[in-house]
Amino acid sequence: MSQKVLLNATEVHIALQRLACQLIENHDTFENTVLIGIQPRGVFLAERLKSILESDYKMKDLKLGYLDITFYRDDFRRSNKILEANKTKIDFVIEDKKLVFIDDVLYTGRSIRSALTAVQSFGRPMEIELLTLIDRRFSRHLPIQPDYRGRQVDAIGDEKVKVCWKEQDGEDAVYLVNN
Amino acid sequence: MKELSVNHLLGIKYITEDDIHLIFETADHFKEVINRSIKKVPSLRDITIANLFFENSTRTRLSFELAEKRLSADVINFSAASSSVKKGETLIDTVNNILSMKVDMVVMRHPNPGAGVFLAKHVNASIVNAGDGAHEHPTQALLDSYSIREKLGDVAGKKVVIVGDILHSRVALSNIFALQKLGAEVKVCGPKTLLPKYIDKIGVGVEGNLRKALEWCDVANMLRVQNERMDISYFPTTREYTQQYGVNKALLDSLNKEIVVMHPGPINRGVEITSDVADSKQAIILDQVQNGVAVRMAVLYLLASKIKPHED
């Protein structure tokens, strides 16, 4: 197994700042916008963006929820991977709001497809956008594209993109792992 | 871990402590789901479940059916009263006929102890025991322990007394197994005639006096007197039973602590429990019912995850 650094801590930081600014461009004061971190790994990115928006850009009353998609996945019983559910926490109304889904890596698009179904249980949002730190180009199974992306990556076949967060893994970095 | 050690839920006896914790953690997520405005997830949309009830039931049957529907499974219902069982069909034949219609899971209640175990050996489907005679009622025990965990934070180290007709009760036996596996202390309390002879051999304490039992416990699980299973007279009169083994508000108020009161239903108001207790804040009877749906969703979901999609 070999791994190569795609983004180091500084580059992750720059990408996060840019993504935060792009969100402000489109959502102004976030009055009618809610952020939804996709469980489990999208939550770290979502929390990070929220704290940048609050501390660096003085945004107030940001709404951030977590959405777990386990029960909505299309590979239930079909994958040998054991699916483990995480907490869903959306304690505000999403009806007629602008939603931004936040996830760390966009790969096949199937997680986002599941998230689109899952979020309907909470109401009918006005629109939904997608923000991802890493967009793995050429690997989509579904017609789903991000509205905001940190970095586009051409990863092939059995290569894996690993996103590390200081809170969880001890450092901010993105690796391309070759099995 | 993160997968059940069994392919069927036949009784608490056959599952591990880890299995119970996994079911509880999964039930936590489903409890959140059933409190949403849209209370449904698509997980089991390609699973068909047959509910076979060879014995009467209201709560368990509705609870299972609701759990199945909230998981988007296809459901067929069967009750013995209106079926060919009356014409002399055997259990295996009945179930195999139903399974040939491509049914993946069977939820069964049956008057004979061990009916679920027998079926699991002979037919190709995942079996969930919804009560087999006086043997086990595993989902009831799971939801009871889940409700204790929800109310008191943990089951381990808690003292639970099961009061009433232990002899004829599948709820009692499953509860004893579940509580012991989770590390709780269990006592039973009731007239001697309604306590199984060797109950102390499975590590259960026996207390003849209800007041002493209540003073000892954190949780009292009140069982119904199962008149329909009684072939002889086990106590002189219902009135005498109530006086010795029924809980009322005055008795609860005279204890020096507030205990949690549970009842698996159906309640015989005024016999094992008075109305003012059943409707009081100490009673978590309706929480038990709500948790029943979440716990059954967890059981069905976890068992279904072990069924591979049909090859044909």
C-alpha cells in the first residue's frame, strides 16, 4: 500500500476558506439556508465550515444538521460491508429552505442519491446544493455533480481517497491511497 | 461485531449480550425515524414478511405489522381462525405453502412451546418468534429491557421484580434471560402455585411478599394472570389475588422510593394493577408500546440484512 499527499494541511485550509466564501456568495446571510452534513465523514467538514463562517465571517445563527443515510442505501443486503447507522439530527424545519449537502468525497454519487431520498422524510426543501471537498471525476454511477468542490481528483479503479481531519485522525490532509 | 450472531430470533436464550446491545443501538435510530413527519425508510422494500398468528394478539401483531410497514416490507397476514389449519393442515405444510409465494421472513405466534425452533429447522426463511406457548416472547423482553434502559440509563446493576403468573408466562422467561444477560438482578414474586418449581436454579430470587419485593426493586414488571392457560384453580379468588399481589397507589406511595412500573399488556385493571397506578407517571406502559415498534424494526432490519438477495 502506498499513499501520496493530495492536499496538505495548508491546502486543506485554503480550500475550506474558498468554499466558505463561495457559500457566502450564494447564500448571503444564510437566513434561508441550512447546512446538512452527511454522516459519518461529511460531518467533520460541515462542522469546520460552520466554524469558519462564524469566526472569520461573523455569520450568526447558522443551522447545521446531520443526516444519516444508512437505511436509504441501495446496497442493503447486496454488499458485504456491514452498514452501521449513525445519528440523524435535524432539529429545525427544512420545508422551503435552501439546503446544502456537505460530504467529504463525491465518488459514485450513490450516497448523495440516498441522502436526497432520506431528506424528503423531513419535508420539501426549496432547493438542494452539494458541496464536497474532493470530487472524484470519471467515477460517477449517477448523474450527480457538486455545486462547490475543494479539489477535483482523477483517481482510478482501486485507488482510494482518504480525507483526514484533525479532530478524528490527528491531522488535516487528503491522501490518494493505492492498494 | 455489528451483525447478529443468529439468523432467526427464536428466544433470548439463543442470542448473546452483544446481540441485545446491537438491537438496542439500532432501535435508537429507528426511534428517531418513527418520530419524523414521514415515519418510513425504504430498507426492506424487497423483503416480504408473513405474520402467522395461531393465537390471539392485538399489541404484538399490530406492532410487528407497523414495524414491517415502516421498513417498507411487503406484509401478508394470516390468522389461524380463518385458515386451512382448521381443515387439518400441518404447520410445515402451511408455512411451506406460504413460502412458495416468495416470502423471506416469518413472524409467528403459536400456542406450542418450541414451534419457532421447529419451524426454523424445517423451512427456508428467517423466523421471528412472536410468542410460543409458555416458552419465550423475545421481542417483548427486548422492548421491556429497552424501556428500562431508556428510563434508568442502563439495565446493568438494576433490580427488577416480575410479579404475578410466572408459571404460564413466556414474557417472564424471556425477560429473565434478557435482564440477566444485561447484568440486572431478577426476582419473581407471586403465589407459590404460580411460580415454577425450579426457578431458583436459573439464578432468580423468589419473594413471596409483594411489599418486600417492591422495597427491594428499582423496576416492577406486573404480569397478567393468564386465565386462558389455567387448567386448574391456582388461587382461591381473584379478590384474594388482588389483595396479596396487586399494586395500588397507596402501596406505591408507602415505599420510601419511586419505582418504575411496567406491564406488558393486556392489563386487567383492578386485578394485578389498579387504574390510578396504570395511568400514573411511574408507569411506563405506553412507552413500552412505542418502543415495541422501534425494537421490532431493529430486529427485522438486522435479521433481513443477513438474507442475501434472491438469485432467481
